[in-house]
Amino acid sequence: MKSPSSPGKPTLESLLRVKRAERPEPEFWQQFESELRRRQLAATIEPKPWWLGFAALSRKAAPFGMPVGAAAALALAAVVYQTGNWTTVEAPAYIPVVASNNSVQNVSQVVATVADNSDRVDVKSMAAAPVETIEAPVLVASTESANPELGNNEKISPVVSEYIPELQDTAFASLSAGLQQDELVGMDAIEQSPSKHYIAYNLATARSNNPELLSTAGMNLSLSSTGDDQAASSPVLAAAPVNQEPEKVEVTPRNARLLALVNATPQTESAVVSANIAREQAVRLNDDVLYASANRLGLGGDRLSISF
Amino acid sequence: MSITTKALDKTLVASPERRQEADSDMQLVKRVQAGDVAAFDGLILKYRERLFGVLYNLTSNREDASDLAQEAFIKAFQSINRFQGQSAFFTWLYRIGINGALTHLRKNRLRSFFSFEKLHDEDHASEIINQLTDKKSADRSAIISELQEKLNEALQKLSIKHRTVVTLHEIDGLSHEEIAEVAGCSVGTVRSRLHYAKQLLQAELKPYINA
């Protein structure tokens, strides 16, 4: 071969054109043709796969892919938007209670309304309806609108009657009992809140299971009786007004222990859990541990070693 | 002028011979589409060497190139009814073959086995080889083999896209517009790839070329 500095060297294009001279022998083309015939015949008689129809269909539908995709995206967005409106949580209706020791009015309508979980009950119209009159224990409760200075315990008291099974009848009986037109003014202003319902339900459950505990805990809900002799025989749920002295409940040693347990247990558990998590994080982030973990991997030559 | 003719003119503007070739190909294609299966043999005979050459330079393996060329002809025959004549038949056939080659090369990226065809001592090749060797050199055949090996190595170092452009332009002699039609890219992209590929090849084949 000539030296690299020779002036007679070809150009790159000329050198690449040498590749055109690389051609197979004529015998190769005979073999090529026979193989091609065989494969062509095999491809003709070979059954087409079932998905080939879908592939052809997708090829035909390819030009419409963009507008159809955009329309599908718009439809999906519309559905999601509408679904978001549908899933708006409606607070369950409850019946504001202002009760006195008067006659019960329209009890059946109130019960039906609560069962249907419909909107707020129009108490004014119920009060005007003809009713049967019974003498029953009444639920004495204060409402937010009636006394805006009420505390939290008093605010949730109106909804308690919905969730106390054993008091349902009497509560609803007392619900509309003797509702006077002037007492019902401002009832619509009572705030509806699901959390209040749940709190009231839990409170009522606890109240029914262990009345003494709640009394010990300082809840102003207590079993009391009205001044009436007939009503005094039946318990009613009463919420004490703010300016009224909370009822003195005897604190027995058992109640004190239970109350201490209720107040102390969640805090203790959460504190222990928090301490455990902090300790685990501290251990994981420890520099020594990280260094030891990194040192477990060793790379030497073409070997990767892991020490345990 | 119809849309088909305009599309053909776009790619074949540089060579009237290609235009005549495309017209004769289209007549054969129409006969095949009409049911004359034997007319496809004319297309096979006309393009088998060129298609094989392109695929051989892409794969550097004669068996792979043979398989890919046969597959390309079979696919073209099966899809001949979809050919509308918006491009020349040979660009359509090249596109089928090169797409198959790209798929094959991507699948067998880690397997590289070269098998060379014999270099026929034609005028151009002889002239180039004479430039590189002494005419009466005893090891002429060894030098030819070495040159073949170096050329194939240099081509295989290119990416598939750059190799395709170099093969179609420098070896098969297609124009930039025709390569753009075959490769499915713009003419500017073809020129850019060709320029970059030539730079790499010049670096690889520096001892054999006049830089």
C-alpha cells in the first residue's frame, strides 16, 4: 500500500462508491428467487391473525384520532365537573328543638320528615297543623338563636334527640310540644353541621351507656325532670343554660378513675408513638449507620461485594 | 396536473430518467392491482439487486440482507392495493425494506456478524484500488479485503439513521429529495445527517482518503 501522504488518494465519495462493486454471484439470485417464491406462497396461505382487522381499522381511524381524542377529553372533563357537583355533601337535616311542657303537635309529620332525611323542617307549618295532644316527658333544650351566649355543650344539645333511640319517641313527642308561634321565630337560623350530628350521636351513645361518666366529665347534659308531677316521672334530656349552676354530681372514686383514663390514654399513646417515630428517624439518620450501610458495598475489579 | 403527478415531480425533479422509470413502474403496479400477479415479477427482477445492495450496506451481512429483501418484496406484494402512486414505486419499496432493516438492527443490536460479498473488479473499483495499491502488488487481494473490512467497520460505527443516508446517497445514488421521501424526514435533515456522517467517516478512513 502506498504511504498515507500520497497525493493519489481517492476521496471519501470515491471510496464509498467501491461498495457498489460488492455484489453477490448469479447463483445467489437463483436461490433468492426460489426462497422468495416459497415465502410468498407461505404468506399467501398462512391465516391472518385475528388482530389484523383491528390494526387495519386503527389505520383507517388514524386521521380522526386527534379530534376524537379531544372530544373524549372534553366529555371526560364535563363528566368530572358534573360529578363534582353531584357529590356535594348535604348536611343531614335535624330538627331544632325548643320544647316546653305543652301538648305535642304534629309528631307523625316530624318523624316522617326525619326519616326521609329531607331539608329542614318547617316547624312553623307543623305547629299550625292539627295534632293530638299528649302529656309526655319533654326535651328541654336551648338553641343558638334563642340564647347566643350558650356554650358548646348547649349548642349541640338540640340534635341529641335524633340519635338516642330510647328517647326518640319522647324526644319527638316533646319536640313540638306546645310550640308557640313566637317561640319559633328564628329557628331557621340554627346552623346545620354534620360534625355536630356526629358529636351529638357519640355523646348520646356515651350518655346512654354510662350517664355518670359524662356527668363527671362536666357535661351539662343531665337527666332532669320538669316541675310537673306527671312529667317528673319520666326522664328528659335537658341542657342547662349558661347562667345556671351546673348540677353537682358526686364524684365517686370509680368515676374519677374512668375520667382520668379517658383524658390520659389518648395523649399517652400519641406521645409514645411520637417518641417511637422520632427515635426510629434518629436511628435511621444516624451518621454511623449511614456510613456502615455505605461501607457494605464494595467494588473491586470486576466484582461487587456486599458485607452483612 | 394531478396531485399524484405533483408529488412525483417533487421527488423526481432532478432526474427525468427516474420519472420515466416511475411511469413504467406504475404501469406494472396497475397490472398487479388489476390481478396480473406475474407483473410483480418484473418489479422483483428490476429492484432486487438495488434493494439487496442497500440492505446489505445497512446490515453488513448478506444473509440478513437477503431475508430483509425477501420480506420487503412480500410486504409490498401484500400491500400493493394500498399503493396510490403518490410516490415512486422504488421509494415506496425502499421505505418498506429500510423500515424492516431498522427494526431488525434494533432487535439485534448486540449481535454483529459481518459476511462480505465479493468485490467485483470493475472499472471504478479497480481505479480506486489502483490508487491505493501498486498494480503489480502480490497482496492486492489482501488489500482489497482489508479495504472492505475497514469500510464496513466505518459504516457500522455510524448510527442507523446516518448509515441509511450515506448508503442511499453515496452508494445507491439517490437524491436528497428521494432520501427524504424514503426516510420520512425533511431534505434539510437529510443534508445535515449526510454532512455529519461524512465527517465521521473521514475520521475513520483517514489513512485511505485524501482529506
